[in-house]
Amino acid sequence: MTRSVAHRAHSVQLEKASSPTDTARPLNPTAPASRPASGAPWFWQIVMFLWITSFLGLLIYEWLAGLIKAW
């Protein structure tokens, strides 16, 4: 008694790839799309932006002043 044996190309069964529409689908399609919460109110984001840019501005100013004095 002979049976035909299905030969596999791989010894490990490959997983089926999920379709991109499955992963891109929102959990609740009726909910409006909103931007993710950052955890800080908008005014603190402005304060931090101003503080960081001021710090970087002063750092660049001191660096350039040091270069000019050394020149």
C-alpha cells in the first residue's frame, strides 16, 4: 500500500501573515480620531518649549562669546 506524501519546503510551519487592514483598524470605528494625550496641559508645553529654547540660546551665546574672546 503506497500513499503519496506531501513534501514541505520547510521543516517549520510558517505563520500566515495578517492583512494590513486587520492591524490598522481602530478598536471602536464610531469613535472620532483624536491626538494622543501628552500628559501635560498646553500651557506647560509652551513653558517648557520657551525654557528649552532659552537655555539653548544662552548656551550658544556663551559658546560663541568664548570663541570670539579666544580669537
